[in-house]
Amino acid sequence: MGERGHVTVIGAGVVGVATALCLVRDGFDVTVIDRDGPGENCSFGNAGMICDTSSAMPLPSSKVVRDLPRMLMDRKSSLHIRWSYLPALMPWLLVFLKSAGARQRLHNARVFHALLDGAVESWERLVDGTQGAALIRKRGLAIVYETEGGFVSAAADRAILRELGAELAELNGAEVRQSEPQLSDAVAAATFLPGVNHTVNPYRLTRAVADSVVAAGGVVETATVTGIEVSDGRVRTLRTTAGERKVDRLVVSAGAWSGRLAKMLGIRVLLDTERGYHTVFHGTDSGLRLPLIHGEQGFGMNQMDEGLRIAGSVEMAGIDAPADYARADILVERGRGLLRDFEPEPSARITRWMGRRPTLPDYLPALGEVDGLANTWFNFGHQHLGLTLAARSGEVTANLVAGRDPGLDLGAFRPDRFHR
Ligand SMILES: Cc1cc2nc3c(=O)[nH]c(=O)nc-3n(C[C@H](O)[C@H](O)[C@H](O)COP(=O)(O)OP(=O)(O)OC[C@H]3O[C@@H](n4cnc5c(N)ncnc54)[C@H](O)[C@@H]3O)c2cc1C
């Protein structure tokens, strides 16, 4: 064992591998354990945006609450709750509703802003001098609106973000088409966020980070963690499908499944999953230079290296329910109208995917040490921004494991904040 000791990281999604790379560069011996290969779950199919502080406004808002009853009835709405899952979701939903109040939302935005601040730079440090750097583009992001009303209804959020120091520009339809000629006349207005970067392939980026972990001396192991043994306030052993693993220090970064691992530690976290979908038109060049978000519907469009990806949607149905790929088709229906002349080759291969965003009801991750366990840290629950925050929260976690001040007040991110 190296001088600094050994850290086991559960989860080889983008959050786990980024954390592992920060730790291994810090001088720790690191083993990442995942039941699948790196990046094969939620980190596989996201929209690829690495956002800055202009994404600090949390999803729960008075508008979402107003729209909830309609969303419950409408299978096609951008946020949908399966009726059969509603009773199980209730405790989560009640905190969601509380988080939507104007004062609480502003408080959460400020706290989240502090975590997002530096996320883009953390990614730059993480991939500097590695294969991952070639997968990131620095072009900004356009949030496009089909109606003036939609654009105007986001004005209050824009004002808060500006006050917090975020950079954003307001464009009319003609102006945004000048920056992005592929946009159709359906686009009435846009907010341009110049500080947002994007990757052309989130899966390859996650793999590249995992490769960097191994190149730096870390280990990535395939096994499922099935049990955790704790004694005298320390995690001692993991039971896995590949046998027992002794633990010196432990980081839990298992995305949407982290609640199950927390339960093995006797800790309750109010984590649920917002299931999202994508469709990729392989080999199709949409001509899009900028990644887009549909302002009214909240989904993303991004020209990836493999083709055009349309990704988004929120479905609350629990971790294990089968996918409903009709939701991916709805995004395509709504997305293609934004593009001028979008006609994929009739022979284009089209794939659909469902991924599970790990989300706590106040939309703040669980980040930091765990009460009552001296050698364990949580780092999960990054909701719609797990790619964005992987490097930043990896650095924060490495600081904590090394016993350094992370330079950020982590009080609002306490993993057990809903059960104290
Ligand atoms: C449609 C969609 C679009 C998105 N777009 C964006 C975007 O543009 N920008 C952005 O920043 N974010 C985006 N996100 C969110 C982002 O993808 C997630 O927040 C992020 O991938 C979560 O990463 P993770 O490492 O926490 O989880 P995951 O990638 O799911 O990794 C968790 C890993 O833990 C492993 N694991 C779980 N339990 C065990 C166990 N018992 N034993 C061993 N291993 C275990 C799993 O196998 C898995 O590989 C999007 C998400 C979706 C669904």
C-alpha cells in the first residue's frame, strides 16, 4: 500500500472515475469497483453538456408545481410520474414541493452555484494531457424557445443567474440563426451561454478518464458489491461477486443505485431516479455547431461524433421499471422542428436508450463525509448535471479524503440531511 493509503470507489460512472483520477493523482492507491464497464450506465447516453454556473437554477419551481397535475395525466409531457410509482415517490415528492418555494429555491440556487463555480475548469484540469481532452469542445450552448412567451417566462431565472454572476446573452430568432444557421424559423428567441463546453461522446470521455486512472496506477475491477461490513465506526470489508475486499477508505459513487449501498451501511438517503431517454441518428450530420436545449420542453440536442443525439425527458417510475421508449420518440418529434432541413438518411441506424439520473428532491448532490463512519464519503445524486460536476465533485471528494479543506461549505450537501 502507498504512503497515503488505499481508497475503494464504488461506481465507474463518470463521477466515480473522475473521483478516482483525482485520488490517484493525489498519491492514493485506488480501486474502482463496478458491476459493468466504465460509463455503461447513466454516463453512457447523456446530452454531453459540461455546464457552468448558468445552470444553477434547480428544477423544482412554482411553475413545475403548477404544471404537475397536467403532467401526471399526460404521458407525453416532459416530466411524467407513473401512477403506480406515486405512493413510493411520496416522501421524495413532498421535499420536491417544498424545494419549489421561491425562497428555498433561491437558497438552493446559491448553494448549487458555489458547487458549479469552477466545474468547467475542473474538467480542464482532469483531462489535461490525456486522450479525454480531444473529446471536449468549447463553443457555448443555446437554450432555444419556440415562443416569445416561453422566453419571457424564463426572464426571472435569468435575472437571478445574472445577479449570481453567470454569463448569458439574450438573442432574437434572427440573431441565434446567425450563430447557428441550422436552426429553423420555429426558433423565436434564445439564451446563449458562452461558458458551457460539451463533449462529442460522454461514454468515450468516461472511458478515457478510466484509462487515465489505470495509466496512473489505479485498478478498475468488474464486480457487484452485495454487502458491506462495518465495525467500530469504520467500513471494513465489501462483499462482492468476486469475493471479499478489505477496505481502508471508501467512496460511494454508484449513481442511482447509491441509495441501496447506503442502506447496506444502515444510512437512509432520499435518493430517487429521474429516468431520461435519448435517440441517436447514427452517421447523421445535422450540421449543428452548438449544443441546444429546448427551452420550453427541457431536452437537449447535440451533434456527437457518432451522429445526432436528442436526449432528455424526466420519468419517475423507480429504478427497476422497464423503459418506455415512446418517450424517446416524443423528443424526436419535438426536436426535429427546431432544425432546418433535418432529413436523416433512410438507412441511418437509429438507437434508443434509457438512463437513470440520480436525484435528491432538493436537486443538491449528497457530497461529503457520512455521520458515524470515519472512513467513508458519499459522492452521488448529481441529477441532470453529473457529467458537468464529475471533475469538480471529484476534486472536492479527494480534498476531503486527504483531510484538506475543500474550500466550499458542504453543509447543504450533507448526505443525511433529510433524516437527521
Ligand atoms: C437523457 C439524459 C441527459 C443528460 N444530459 C446531461 C448533460 O448534458 N450534462 C450533464 O452534466 N449531465 C447530464 N445528464 C446527467 C448525467 O448523465 C448523470 O448525472 C451522470 O451520468 C451520473 O453519473 P454517475 O457516475 O453518478 O452514475 P452512473 O453513470 O449511473 O454510474 C454509477 C455506476 O455505479 C455502478 N453500481 C451501482 N451499484 C453497484 C454495485 N452494487 N456494485 C458495483 N457497481 C455498482 C453502476 O453499474 C454504474 O456504472 C443526463 C442524463 C440523462 C439521463
